[in-house]
Amino acid sequence: MLSVNLRRIFSLILCIVTLAGCGKSDRADKNATPGEASVGKVTPEIKKDGEPSPVKKTEDAERLRNIVLDQSSETTQREESLKKLLASYKTSEEFIVKAYADPTLKSMIRNILSEAANKKDQRAIPWTAALFKAIGGEERIDFEVYLLQYGEAAIPPFVEIVKETDDPALFGRAVDGLAKIGADSAVEPVCERLDDPNSWIVITAAHALGTIGNRTAVPNLVKLLKRNSEKASAAAVALGQIGDPHAFNDLKEAIKSPHDDLRGYAAVSLAQIAQEGTEEIITPLLKDKHPGVRFQAQRALKLLKEQK
């Protein structure tokens, strides 16, 4: 009888010890950091409030893209899907252009790209460049501004456009971007467009080269100047902006051109370079038959006096 009672007491003690151990283990798991949690325990992904979880699987990305482009889906669902795609950078330039065409999504895309530009997040450059190419009018200028915030990192997409496009408006904005950056590395591809059959492309290319101010462009601009056409006036202006003395004699010849604009702009550029005898070269133009040339000659002589 005594042995039976002892066995019962021993079993009761063993049970109490076991329960106490389990309680301690549970408390330890609750207080443990994710790295200290017991093996087999799954820690959920932690993200900041308002930030979408990244898309990890290709099939998930495809599903989200379909939702975004499906105009029959709820607006909030489409916007959330777009946020997840953009947060994970799992989408193409073509998709961004398609999504931007939807008025419901346009504002969100602009805000995301603007924020990326402010943060200099270069992963967004391809999307911004795609919309810069695809969207015309005043909106294109906005995307140019976003690209300019990246500085030299935006040179490659601008250069690609300069090399490939035949759209004068798009070309003009691209070379404008390069000029604002001061992209010396872009001089060669811009110079190549000085032979373009489209006059507007030639003129905007010349003006961009003048703004960039790299002297390696001078031989190509002099070549354009000697064509003695309406495009030559743009070359004369650019040569004055660059200020390379090697262009002086060619500009001196240009003031004899039958083209009124070229004579006037060449006079101002001569004054900007300002070599010995410049005043004597320009002064006869004060009696030119064309009032515009006479005005530019006065302007050039005033500039010379200001430089002394």
C-alpha cells in the first residue's frame, strides 16, 4: 500500500516539473527576437506602414500587371497592384507607358517618378526616359526635369534619343537636357546630327553645342558655317558662345554672306571672341542695307566696349 502511494506522489511531482518547464519555454519564445526564436518558428515579413510588400515571384508580377491594366478592376486594387510592382521594379518601360495612358493611374506614376528623382534612385531612370520619349507637349518637359535631377546618370538615355529620333520636338528636348547637364561626352553624337536633312534638328543641335561649350565641336560648326545657308546662323551663334579663337577668321568671312541673319550673328560672335582689329571689322556693318544687321553690329560694338 505504501509503495502504491509513493508511486502516485512521484508521478504528481514529475507532472508539476514538466508543466513548469513548458511555461518557461513559452515565455522565452514570446520574449525572443526573430533571430532567437525556436527552430521551425516562422517570422512574418516586416515592412514600414504604407509601403507595399515586394513582389518576389514572376507569376505574381504578371498577375499584378493584369490587374493594373484591367479597367474593370476596382481603382484601389489597381493602385495597390501598381504600387507593389513599382516598389519591386518588376515591370518594363512598355508597361509604364501603357499604365500612364490611363488617367486613373497617371497622377500616381508621376508622383512615384518624382519621388524617385528626388532620391536619385537610378532604377527609375528607364521608366522616366520611356515616358519622356512617349509623352509630348508640356508633360514631356516635366519628365525632362525628373531626368535632369539625376545629373550625369541621365546622359545615356538623352544620347540614345539624340542618335535615334527623327522627331524634331523630341530631339530638341533631348539636346536641351544634355546642354543643361553640360554633357561633354555627348558632343560627338550631337555633332553627327549637324548633317541632318531636317533644319530644325540641325539648328537645335548647333545651339546645344554652343551651350555645352566644348571646343571639340568647333570644326563641325565651322563646316556648317561655311555652307552659307540659314542653318549657318546657328553655327555662328554657337561659335561665339564657345569662344574659340580658331573660329575667328571663318566668322570674319561670314560677315560677307548674302544672308542677313548670318552677317548679324557673325558680328556678335566676333565680338565675343574679341581678337585684335575686331572693331574695325564690325564697324562697316553699321551701314549695312538690312536694319537687323545694323542692330547686331551696334550690339557687337557695345559688347566690345564692355569687355575692355
